[in-house]
Amino acid sequence: MENADKIKEIISQGENRRVEFKSGSVRADSLAVEMSAFANTSGGIILVGVEDNGDITGMERTDFEEWVSNIARQNIIPALNPVVCTVSTDKKNIGVIEIPKGEYKPYQTKIQDTNRINKPDGLGRGIPMMIEEMGQRAVFEEIGDRFRVTLRL
């Protein structure tokens, strides 16, 4: 998939709306939020084992591909099918997760029995909502109301 030189080039350009760096000790719920946010927008790449400042610290996971695949199937609704691999550079392993633009939006994460809908807010972060209680239409109306208040429309 990706080679070490291509990964270094991506890292040198820093994070942006299509690239996210995550520490090698990233938690599953944090990764699920980023994955679903990318699927809800134009897709993107998550590099695990790279700090926010671009330092390559690597990761220790030996089951990275299986771990990410399980997160994509069990923590995100509807399930995602990311392209996952591990690349070695400077004697450190970097996990590469490619998330395509989602076909079945919106994507949500299941976090501690609370569904979270991940809508782009310019930061790629999620807006927590109780999907089962409010229903999808009500959630989108609530999001619209929040943006109108924020923008004073």
C-alpha cells in the first residue's frame, strides 16, 4: 500500500482536513470518532504512531490491522471497511488507516452505550447526541439550531 517515503512526505506536510496524526497509544473510542468523521466528509488518512507536531514515535501493536478492523466493525454504525497497513520507517512502525468517503452517511460511533454522530465542525470532532432517543431527523435539526446560534443567524 503506502511506502515509507510517501508516509514521510505526508507527515512533513502536517495535519489537515484529510490527514490526522495519532499517538501510538491512541484509544479505540478516539480512533472510532476520527474514522467516522472522515467517512462523513471526504475521507482521509490517519497515521498512528505520529504525534501532533509530526514526531514519529511509532507504535507497539502487533495486531494493528485486526484491531482497527474490529473498531471499524464494532464501534461505528454503519460499519466501515478501511484500508489498513503498517509501515516501518526510521526503525519505528506507523499504522496507516485510509478511510474512504462514506457511502452510507451519517456514520456514528458507539461510545459507552451512547451513540455519537460525527458531523464536521471544522475540527473533525463529533457532536454527542442520543440518536436512539431523538431520532436522526431531530438530531440534524438540533445540529442546525446549534450552528445558527453559534453564527447568530
